[in-house]
Amino acid sequence: MDMLRCKALRGHAWEAIASDADYGPDIPLSLRCVVCGTIRIDLLDRRTGDLLSRRYDYPDGYRELNTSGVNQRLMRLAFALRTNGTVRGFEQPAPHSVA
């Protein structure tokens, strides 16, 4: 899972997922990020559709990115460098293989 992408770009790529949890008269809208695996559950009023509550369930390691002291600009830069595989036009060295 690519947690750095979601942090660096400040957004998730949500897909709707089924929920079998019982929320009484309210309607759950459950979403999962296809990139990092974060789950978001919105609880909607059955009559009006108003958002009553929202909660997130994060994958292991996701919250640690919040507390690592790395600012948004550095996360974005790290993601761009990793995505492009280059630094000032030079390709990153291939990882060492273990024989």
C-alpha cells in the first residue's frame, strides 16, 4: 500500500464498499482508499441525508507518517522523486540483488 502517495497529495482515492454493521435508523456510507487501504465511514441521517458523523480506520503505519516531523513539502518531494525515479535527470541506482 502506498501511504506516502495519500499523504503527499493530501487526498485519497475512495471506492464504495458494503457495510453490514448495524447503525440503527441511520445509513452508513463506507469507503476504502484503493491506494493506502484507509477506511472511512460516514453516518447519514435516513430522512435528510445529513452527515451525522465520520470516522476513519487507518492501516498500520499510516498515523506514524503524521508524527514523523516530516512536513508536507518534503513528503510531496519524496513522492515525486520516487515516482519519477530521477533526481536532476539521473536515474536512481537499481536496488542490489541478493544472490
